[in-house]
Amino acid sequence: MQLPAHPFTSVKVPAWTGTGIIDTMPTSKPFRRLFRITRFRSDPERDIRDEIEFYLEMRAREFMAEGMEPELAQRRAREVFGNLARVKSTCREITEPAVRREKRRLAMDNLGSDLKFGLRILRKSPLASLLAVLTLALGIGASTAMLSVVNGVLLDPLPYPNSERLVWVGNTLDGEPQGTSALEFLALKRESRTLEKYAAYFRENYGILLDDRPEEFMVVGVTRDYFDVFGANPFLGRAFTDDDFRPGAPPVALLSHNTWQRHWGGDPDVLGATIENTEEHSPAVPFAAATIIGVMPSSVDERTDLWVPMHLDTGWWSQEWQFENWILASVGKLASGSSLSAFQSEADKLVARLATEHPRYFSGESNDGRSIRAVSLLDRTVGSHRAGILLLSAGAFLLLAIAILNLTGLFLARALDRKQELAVRTAIGGGRFHIFRHLATETTALSLLGGVVGFLLAVGCLAILRTLAPADLPRLDNIGPDLGVVLFTTIVALVSGLISALASFPSRRGGGLDAFLRESDRTGANRGTEKLRGLLVAAQVSLVVILLVGAALLSTSLAKLRQIDPGFEAENLSVMSIRFPVSYETNQSKGVLLSDIVNRLTAVPGVVSASWTPDPPMYWRYWVMRIGTQETLDLPEEQLPRIGTHPVGPDYFSTMGIPILQGRGITRIDNDQNRPVVVVDEGAAERLWPSQDPIGRELILRDERWTVVGVAGRVHQTELSGEAEPEIYISAFQAPFYFPTTSVVIRSEIPVAEAAETFRAAAWEQDGMVIVSSISSAEDQVTDNLQTPRFFVFLGSAFSLTSLILTLAAIFGLMSCWVNARTREVSLRMALGARSGQVLWTVIRRSLVMVIAGVGAGLVLAAGASRLLSALLFEVSPVDIPTYALVGIGLCLLAPLASLAPALRATRVEPTIALKGE
């Protein structure tokens, strides 16, 4: 059926097929207008309804012109038109895509307009805009850098397959698991059902002969499943097999990728080469020579140079006394579906059985609380640094909060200055949503710019962190900004912009232009905005107090650590670590070699004296042995005290600068031809013979009697922050136990950097096969002992100082706005006789009120938060009253300084000029 021609057009179009509505339908001007109008209208549904009603009305009029009654004409028009709902649906499907496109275009146009206008506003006040960008950039930079550290060190999984199932297993005395003994490892490997794989390893430095000169290699002896635990396969060659672990098997070795590149230049022909050990064979990992069978990939522990098979079930490792030898490290992989708690239950049963079978090693005071525990390998890798990193991160996020508060205050001030502009925009038709959109676009643009600058600052901060970080901070190479950190930076920037826009959005108490214009009182100030900005400044002050208290406590702790006397004179003292060739099999022969090296060194101009010991203070500690006396002969060995024991050469005490308080030190006559002698320090003397003279008394070490010939001063052997533990010193020529390496200590007037080659040459002149591992300054070693607390103090102080500057800037800005807003009031007061001092005090008093409120709240918060610092403090209470008082009083004194400039400006207001301006 063909419809009659529409009165407005005679043009026909093909029928709308597939809709089932009508056969033919004209495209009238009203419908053409519909598709044109909806491009500019925001309500296409209403447009469709109006156009259909208009079309029906026109068709009804056409039928009425033919003689139909009005009601019949309207029904006929609807019948001819067809299904009204389907026509609406079809029109909607046609118009909606165009409407959406138009809305997007208009939104982008509006965004572009807002951005252009916002940039013009920012260019009008470049200093304020720059301050806003830098403020946010500092907060985002610090927090992003610390988030990268947290992510890289604490959160990222270890680079091994199923790393979440890897665990560190070790012995403990009610503490963190440490090493384990070979006998416990073997028992646990046989009986455990919760560990899918379990392996042990032991690190040992060896001299490996390369190009006729020995080089020090870090060699790791491993058990069968070591590489299976980590899911690692050789990059080149083959892995260890069961045959390699059988007693009497030919010695083989795997190279690390780094060592392969460094010493063999990446030559694949290294497979099959033989490496020779130039040192005395250690009973832990004995080998004279080994054949290289493979190269491990670079992802496997690059601190290691060489891996060799280790046999634990025979020989030295299998003796019962090994229960006391916790020198093995062990790692395992939990079976699928197993948990740490299931393993712990299994380990507790094993320890209970071993305690019954070997009570000597599981009972007594020194073994009280002995157990086997496991922690995730990630937690073990991070170690004690977790708490410090999290605390620094909290400080960085406090700085970010201060930056956002500061940014919000800046935008509040800008909104107050633009109050008239916003009122006019409202008066000429701008809706509140459009005003908010404009403010949000402006603040978000600034915030994103601050985010970009902050991200660049974070990259720089990370470079500084890597330089200043303690040497033992794990996974440093894993620290860096990634996609998650970039996303965090972007979100923080966007949220900061929205918060600032919301805070600076003018209120509407009643609506309309009048409400905007009435927001100012007669003084020209906005009291609601002032109160909000005052609260923001007080909140900033309270957060600054937390940061300042934390930094002050850490600084006080570091100062106390610096005051500790290590017990020896580190200045002008050098330490040269050497390793013996295999030809030196006895301590006597080693002593002769060392005596000759010392003689050569003392002949060097500028060298005052020299001696040797295997474990100098602040470097390491080899032996802690059970010591008996005449009074403890009846006690079982496990109840005897364990005391650090150090073999030393002649002139050791004078070279180290350790005072001899009674008797004498170790001399050249204390050799294997004379009676064994020992020097005890004050701590050992007090522990072994309380309130008695130790000179001439005997102590029992390794079933031998040693005569005390001297009492030395106490020395901090391992760290400054700990108590100086008891130590005893025996002659290296008389030492009844094996020591593989030693350190020559040299007191010299020549700096280490200048004398290193001379010292090394003196050792090689005596024997070219001696390995000189390192030459370092004892003073640097003591300083490095403070590296971790110094790192925390540096970052804490940096965060605190930055936040303090931001807060003082906020106080200055707030008081400047307050003075500007009250220019008329101040001028009237001055005209009525107010003195400059009164005006000055009025401004300063207002800033003091905010600061005192913030300081009070901050001190209360700091008292709770600073308890988290307890583990990082040394001889300082987390609630140290002098520190809290210093921070509080200091801030209260700085506040008037920050508001002094605006206050002085207020006193110079000329009453007549101010009144004319109004």
C-alpha cells in the first residue's frame, strides 16, 4: 500500500523493510528536522515524541480535509502510521549513536575550553602555580620512591618458580631461624612429608688458580636437591646427578654466569676444564681440583662463583658433635597443599625425638628453647629491614598527606581571590556543575603536572637511595618504578586535584548570585574558608610533629651510637685479609708466614706496627667456645659458658690500640714450645672469676689448661649497638683449632688508598701464592657499622625538613591571605589609634593559635606512633620528653617567624590609601 503524499513533501522513499511497521513511509521535513535537531538537543526521547505527534497531527488534518470526523481522522492516522512503539525504538536506534558522538564532542570541547581558560589563569599567577606543582611533586616523589622500595623489596615475589612455596629452615632458640646442623638436616629430609624438596648448602671462600695466580672464589657446597628447590637448570652443560654425590665420585663443579663471563670470556669450551684449589682442603667442602660440567644462568645467585657437590652423610659432617654446629643453610619447597604450620608440627615432633636420643645437645641452659622453625624465603631474604622500610614508607606518605593539605590550602586561597569571577559566571547562567568542572579541570591539570614532576623526582630519589642504602639491604637491583607505581602516581595526582577542587568549590547557602556575593562579610574576609584553611594548617602541623619527633629520636639514637667507644683505635688502622696456599697445613707454618709478612710490612716507611688475627673486631667472629675453670670442673660441658675466642699474633693489642689493664699481652715467646697462655677481657674475667684477680688463674679450653697472663679492655666485636660481650685471646701459635684465613692488622700513617698496593706487594714478595682478598680501613668498617641507622636518619630528616618547609609556607600563605582580606579592617584600626605592635601581635597570635593546636595534637599522635620505632632506637625511649619538648617549642617559635612578613606588611598599611581602595 502506498500512503498518500504528505502535504509537506511529495518525495517517496523505499519502504522500511524488516521492521514490520508499515510498508512505505515518507521522509518528511519534520523527521528530517528530528535527525538534525537531536545533534544539538540533550533529550532525544522528547524530540522523537514531539516529531511523531506532529506527524500524526498533520496526517489527521489531511484526513479531515478529505471529510473525515476528527476522532476518526486521528484513529486513521494512527492505523496508517503502524506500531508506534517500534517506530520510536527504530528512531532511537538511529539517533542515539549520533547523540553520543555529539555529547563526546561537546564534552571534549568543554574540556578543551576549561583547560585553555585554566592555563590562562595559571599564567596570571606563575609563582603560585609553580609552588602548587612543587608542593605536590615533593609529596608524590617521596611516596612513589618509597612505594617502589616496598614493592621491589617486600612485595615482589622471588625470581623462582612457585617462589611462594619456598621456605628457609633453621635452628632457633626462641627467635628467628638461623643455620642448621647436618644431622638435623638429614633427619628432616628423611622424615618430612610436607617438604617436596629440601636442600642444604654451605659457603666457603677458596683460592682458585687462574693464570698462575690464585683468585678468591666464593664456592658453595650443595646437596642433591639444591637446584631443584629453585627450579634452576644450567645455561650451558649439565646439572649435578646422583652419581656426583656418591662417595669417591670425581669432583665436578658448576660455574656462575658472571664468573664464566669475567674469567673465561663466555667461552663455551670451558666445559671439561679443570680448576685447581690452592688452599688447604676445608673439612666442610673438601676438594683439590674439579671438572667444570656446566654454567648456571645469570638469574641464579650471582654472589656465588662456583657450586660443588657436598656429602653430609659421611665423614666430618656425620659426627655427633655436629648437633652444635649450625653452619649449614637449608631451603625447602613446600609440597602442594602443605603449609608452614603443617611443617612446624612435623618439625616439633622431630625435635622432641632428637631431644630424647641426644639430650646433651637439646637440654641445659644454652639449649633452652631449641627448636626447628621455618619462614618464607622472601621474609628471610628481607630480614630485619622490613620494619624500617615500612616505617620510612609511612613517613613518606605523611609527607604526601602534608603536600595534599598544602595544595588544598593554596587552591582555597585562589578560590577566595576569584570569588567575584565565580559569582559572575553563575549570574550569566553557569551552573554549579559547570563551575565545579572548571575548577576540577584546572586543579587536575596542575596536579597531573605535579605528578609528572613527582615521578621524575622519584626516579632521582631511587638513584640516591641505591647509593645510600646499607650494603645488606636485599634486592636493591629489584628496586625501580614499574606500571603499578606509575598508576599510583597518576591516581594520587587525580585524587589530589579533585580534593582541591571540592575544597575550593564555593558554598551555596540559599542559592543564586546573592548567596555567592554574601559570602564575604564587611571586612572582605570569608570566615568559613578561613576556618577551613586554619584547620588544614593545624593538621599539617600535627603531621609535621610526628615526622620531626621520629627524625629527632633517630638522630639522638645515632648520636649515642657515635659516642660509643668500640674498644680499639680505628683511626690509621688498616686490615688486609689473606688466604693461605695449600702448602701451609699447620697453624705453626701459618704463623711463620704471617711473621715474615709482618716483618716486611713493619719495614715499610710509615708503618708503625702490625700483627694478625682471623677475626678482627667489626669484621666477623669465628669461634664461640665453651670455657671451663677450676671451679667448674664438676659441671657438664653443656652448662659451661660460651665465650668468643680469638687467636692473635704478637703485638696485637698495641697494634689494635686495645688497652691492657693488668698483666701483659701476647708476645713472640708465646709459641708452641711454651705453656699455653691467654688474655681475658674485663667481661670474661668478671664472668669466670667474679670480684677476683684473674692473673695467674687457669681456664680450660679444648681439655687444655691455659694460664691467664693479662686482662684487656672490652671490645665491641660485631656491632656497636650491642653489649660488648666477653672475649678471650690466645696465641695464634698455640691455637688448638684450625683457622683457614686471617687478617693482618697494620697501624700506619699512610692512608689505605695510597698504601694498598704496597701492603699487597709485601705479602706477595713473601709468597706469590698468597691470596690478598681485600685491604680496607678499620675506621671505614666502624663507620659502615652505622650505615643502617645513618640511612634511616637521612631519609627521616629529609622527609621532616621538607614537610616543615611546606608547613611554614602554608602558614605564611594563610597569614598573607588573612592580611589581604582584612586590609580595610587593619586600616580602620590604625586610623582609630591602634599601634603597630598591637597589629603585629594580632597577626602573630592568630598563627600561634593554629600552631599550638596542631603541636598538641601532633605530640599526642607522635607518642603513639613513635613506639613503632623502638626496634631502631639505641638507648633512647620512644617517649623521650626532652625530644618532644624540643620539637614542640621549636615549632611554636618558628610559627611567628613564618607569619612575621605578613604581620609587618599589615603594620605598614596606610589608612587613607586602604580606604580609597575600598
